[in-house]
Amino acid sequence: MSGIFTPTNQIRLTNVAIVRMKKGGKRFEIACYKNKVVSWRNNVEKDLDEVLQTHTVFLNVSKGQVAKKEDLVKIFGNDNQTEICKQILNKGELQVSERERQAQLGSTLKDIATNVADKCVNPDTKRPYPVTMIEKAMKDIHYSVKPTRNAKQQALDVIKQLKTVMNIERAQMRLKIVLPVKEGRRLKEKIVKLVSKLESENWDTSSGLDLVCLIDPGCYREIDDLIRTETKGKGSMELLNLKDMAPCILRHANKLLLSIRAAISANPWYSSIGKGDLNENESILLQKSLGNEAYTRLIPKTLDEIKQLQEQPIIQPKNPHILHVALLGLTNSGKSTLTNQLMGWRVCSVSFKAHTTRHKSKAIFVEGNKQIIFLDTPGLVSPGEKKRFKLNETMMTDPEKSIEEADLVIALIDGADKWTRVKLDSKIVRLLHMQKVKKSILVLNKVDLIRKKDLLLDVVYSLTNGQVCGQKILKIHSQPNVPKKPKSGEQMIRETKQKLKMSSDSSSEIDDAEEVDFTTGKWPLFERVFMISAKNDDGVKDLKKYILECAKPGLWVHPSSLVTDQSPSEIVLMAVREKLLDNLPRSIPYDLKLDVEMFEVDENGVLRIVVLVKCPLEGMMEYVIGGNGCTIARIAEDAKQELMNTFRCELSLKLMVIHNKKNKILKKKNFYNILS
């Protein structure tokens, strides 16, 4: 009986990451474990055996071709395989796929921007910049991320380059320095040269000299060494504040606004004001009293701040303009991403999975005398999708309400989806037809993912029926190069009846709803067409410019300091849900229920949040928590960073995983108690 024999001397390499190095006209490779190469280069991993799969130098790892001993001696000067592997590991290039490389570079870019935002402030306001603004500035200076260097090292280089395009500086450290009496006068002159600002100076004949000063973080080590060596351990240095930042002025501004409003109401000319608006005299007095604080734009963190913000008087600029913009589109078309880019502020949650946005929200953008209210709506869903993903009833009604309120309608289409870009969804066409008198534009998103750019014109032709703003457009190909789904019998009958009804002199005008077939997927009444990539901020500036031009004369309806109408708890739940969708597979995130258990601001201004993650099944709890609590910890850390970008303040976030019905907390090794 014949059998299959497996070689016993064969080493099978799995989970391989290849590091390649070209030297002396030859290519050498080593086989490493994934995710270990970067740890070795960052001095996190010290054990070489944990990085290398085998201490062998290859010419080609995939083919198993081992480098000859003569070549190693000739090029590297020795045949010590381990030492040569170290050299290749340190200087070679890590081979990854294009998708992995882009993901790695994007993650590193975000880490660099986070480090810069954490270390720097605006010198005029003494407040940190949001991470999204730092990322945008890095793209403007065309910074190239270096994958071989860690994020902290690159952040210091980025700070120097950003000073050429924006007003930014390192956040100053506040120190208290105590010097002995003998060395006090002598060392003071040396220390003053290294500090940015000397805040106080106290002489005491018994204790010596006390200095409170602000320094650049780069001078900390130099001052520390100076005090240690010159005073021989008798002097001391105490860190009072790691970052000198201005406190939040939102409460102060709102209280001052209300007090001024009360003082103004006693004047005789107050009777001419209506519905909370300020007239010119009030605006002048208010702006003189508050200065730039009247236009501070922050998202409120408490219910009291929301109430104060709602009661805040609306300062009307000269010749005010206003515009309501509704974004319509299917799920995952990029509506929330586009809203964030247009706002320059992360106000909407974004995920690669569907149904991240569960209800409509307003985002208020202000530029000059124009106020733009963006109405971000949930993706259009069918009754079947509503039942499958356990969605709220409002997800079906919010888009219709938003389009009724809007002055401009944006139909957002995923240009990278070869199925949905062929024609407009019937739900979009129905909503457009309901408000056909309103101005509408077509926006093709994710065009950066389309390789053949000439297909874009064919897609536009198909979606607009060859007509934009009353003018006909040309079609390049006879048919769009997209796959066709098989037609049902009912659809073929309906198309045949429509062709029989059409006259040879057919018009593009759309009449009553009874004569419209929404399944045709065409809308010839678009005013403009834009092709953008919201994620890469490509083409968004032109779209924003057009939206501002569409603003009509009218009074502002929201205070200039208001950014969004979402409550703080809604923002927290959306951010946590977003990270659950990103980190958990399949339909698990849709089965989870979230509740805010605690939401408060402590005396130091730190926002402290506790969110309950309720699982319908006990077995699902361990899946959500992950091995050693890694999954829930990663979700908490990512959600914390997104919330810091939104609220623009320090915060701590705790996620507690419990059973939905039994209200039971999983106490296995305290994995549920993850504090970020």
C-alpha cells in the first residue's frame, strides 16, 4: 500500500514578512514574523529569535533560494548569518502589499498628527489645534511619512516644517526652581537665558531663590543638568504644569453674553428686537465686551452649556446670508466624511461599515457673513434593511424631512461602486422629484479609487440622462464599462411599456409623480456635477466654494458659536458605535446596545465618561472584550481619540461590557474595566 511521504528536513515558513536589501549588485532577503520588524527597529523587541523565523540569508524567500557563502563573504566581509541578518533587518526594506503600505502610512500619519497636536498650541490663543487640522496642514506641506522612523521622532520634524504655514509652537512647561542661597545669584543669569518667561521670583534668606518660569520642553534636560551639577544636589526643580494652555472660555463667554443681554434689555431701543436676534447696537456693544470670545466655536460638554448656548443671542453680521444643505445618498457613500471635510471639524462618526449614522444631525459652518447648515442624513434604507440591521424608524423618515428643509440638495454617489454608480437609486430619485423646484447637484465621491478616469464622464451621462443645467453632455463610450445585473421579468415589462409611451420628441422635463418611473435611475435637473474624494480632501474646496456662492440673503438662525445640534451623549454613543463597527466582525456591532452611564466634567476640566456596552448573549461578551482585553481596550482608545478631536479637550473613557438581560458584568480578570 503506497503512502505519501513528507520530507522531515523541510522548514515551512508561514506568516512571513520579508525584509529585502540590495547590496553589491545582488538582492538578499530574510524571513521575519509580521508586526515584529517595526518593534525591533523601535527597540521594543530585543530578542532576535522573536523577529527572525530562521537565521538564514536568502536570495529569494518565496522560492527558498539560499544565498551562497562566497557571495556573503565578498559583499558583507564575513559569513556569519546572524550578523548579516541583523544588518539586513536594520537597513533593509520591509516588503508589504500596496494596501498594507497605505494603511501603515495612514496610521503613522495619524500618530504623528496626534503627537503634534498633543505637544503644540496656537501661541495667540494658547489652545491646541485639532488633529484633523494638523493632518490637513501636513498634506499642504507635502510631508512624506518615513516608515522606518517612529511617530515621536517625526513629530519633532513636522513641528519645524509646520511653522512655515501656520501659527504653531511647542506648548510651554511651567517649572518651579529652588536654588540655594550661595548659588542663587550666580545660576539665575544662566537659567534666565534658557527660559521663555520668568513669571515670579522670590528671595528667602533661609531657603534661597524660588523661580516660577515657562520653558520650551527642549530645554528641560539642559536646565536639569545645570541645576544638578552646579548645586551638587542641593537645588531642586518641580514640574508644575506639563502644558501651559488657556482654560475653556465657553462658560465665561455665555455668562457674559447673558449678562450683557440683561443690561441691554433695559434700554429703550431693545423693544425693536425679535426672536433672540441682536440689532446693530447690541452687536457692537457685545463685540466690544467679548472681542474674539463672542465667536468661540466649541461643542458643549454638559447640559448646562447646551442650555446657555441655546439661550445665547444671535449676533447678525452685516448683510447676513444663510443656506440649508441636505446630503442624500446610500449607506457608505461618504456623507459623514464629506460633512467633516466641509466643516473642518469632526462632527459626524465615520466607519467603513454601513449604518454608522442613525439619525439626522445639523452641522453649522460659518465663514464671513455666511452661515451654512449641513443636514447629514442616514443612508437611504429599505424596510428589509431596517429590519435586518435593527434600525430606528427615523432612518426612513429623516432624509425626507431634511430635503423639505433644505435650500440645496446634494446627491452623493459612491463612484467606486461599480453597481450603484450605473444609475441613481429609486429612493434618491423619488426624493429629488418631491422637491424638484429646489436646486440640486450631483457629487461623485471616491473617484480616487477609479483607475480608468474616462469612465467618469460615462457615469455622469448615465446618471443625468446626458443633461446638466439644461445643457447636453457628450458620452465617450457607447456603453459604460460596468457589469449588468440580470433584469427581472417585471422590470423588462415596465421598460417596454415606457418605451412605447415615449415619443420621438421626448422632453427631459419631469411632470407629475404618476408619470415618473423612479427605477430609471436618471435625473436631468442637476445644476452642477462635482467629482471628489472626501477622504483625501480632493475637490472638496471647489464644492465648498460653490456652496458658499449659493447662500441667499437671510438672517442667521443659530448662534455663531454653535457647531452641531447633537447632544454630548449622542456624540459619545456615535463615536463608540463607530469603533465597534470598525473592530468587530460581521453583525455583532448591530446587536449591541449602548448607554451612557456617567458623563461629567471634573474640577480640572477633564471630561469623564462611562459607557455601557450591552450584549444580548453571554458568549458574545468575551468576543467583544477579546483576548486579555485587547479588543475592548483598542476600541476605547480609538473612541477616546475621536472624542478628543470632537470636544477638543482632555477626557477619560471607560467601556463596561455587560449582559443586556441579566445586567451582569463579566468579571473575568477585570477585562471589562478598560480605562483610557
